[in-house]
Amino acid sequence: RATLKRILENAVPQTLQEIALSDAGTIAYLPTPQYADNLPAQIDWMNRDGTSTPMRATPARWLHPRFAPDGQRLAIDLFDGTQHDVWTYDWSRDTLSRVTLDQGGGPVWTPDGRRIAFSSARRSQRSNLYWQHVDGTGEAQRLTESDRRHVAGSWDPSGRILAFTEYDTETGAPTIMLLRMDGDNTVGWRPAKPTVFIRDADDPMFS
């Protein structure tokens, strides 16, 4: 088991699956890339019975698919070989629309479907949070400023609170944070100071 632990630790940046350990101490495993950057693939639907059919048959390097609130589009981040950017995909018309131009990933729709929050390291060494109008109008607005990495998680139903994960720079330990937005669509929105919700936890999702 100590040998297995060392191999797992040395496997980064790969993840291991289908691991088998013999009585003699031999380990067999199947390495796979940690990210989908190296794995162009189509996007599939999965039905309740477990069968899948293509949604978008054109292979691409994509991550983090999120359905729009109306269920008619998909937000994804696509890797073009240089950087990730957020796109939306309308499968009824088989069309892609670019949302970010200066790096972005991990998209999360606002409940009204008008904006997408995302992570980006465009103006700092660590990925912080921004949001952008889905139709591409206006500039991306920065929501957090920190030397720690931020990943968007989920908006509450009112669209005024964004739950996200903050990762400690030294240890990588996660903390779920809450970011309140003040204002409205008429006068504009202003992010408040994020507050801690719970430590040593990540991937928040509002009911």
C-alpha cells in the first residue's frame, strides 16, 4: 500500500483509473489525462436508461458544461490549444457563440440567463471571478480580487448571492465562500466583500 501511495503521488498531472494491486506488489493501472484539453470529444446526451446520443458531434476540447436556466443552451469552456474561453452552444441550431475573449472557464449562468460568471487569471496570477453578458455586450466585470484561486459554483435563486470555492495558495485547502451582489439591472451591480460559509469543502450548489 505504501508503494501504491507513492505511485499515486507521482502520477500528477495524471489521474489513475482501473487500478489493480497483485499479492506480489505489482500494480497495473490505466493513466488518463487530468484535463480534457488533450481529449477532443463530442458532447453527448445521456438518457435515463443510460444510453447516450450525440448533442454536438463535432469533437472539441471542452470542459464544465452547464445548462442555461431555460434549458435551451449550454455554456462550456473550450480550449483552442492556447487558452480556455467560455462559449454557449445552441443545439437546436448547432451554433456556438463566444462569450469571453480574454480567457475564461467554469461558467455558471445567473438565474435570469442574462450573464455568466466564470474564473479567469487575465489580470492576476490566480484565477478570480468575473461575469459577462451572454450576448457579448459590455465589458467583463471583475467580482473578486484575491491572491487565491476562485472557482464559481452556484447562484442562489434570487441571483444576488454567488457561492464559490476559494483555494488556499499554500495548502490547496478549499473554502466555500458567498459573494453578495448589491444593485439591480438598472443602476448596475456591485460585488460586496465575500464571506466564509464553510471550510474544507468545495463544489457548492444551491437548492
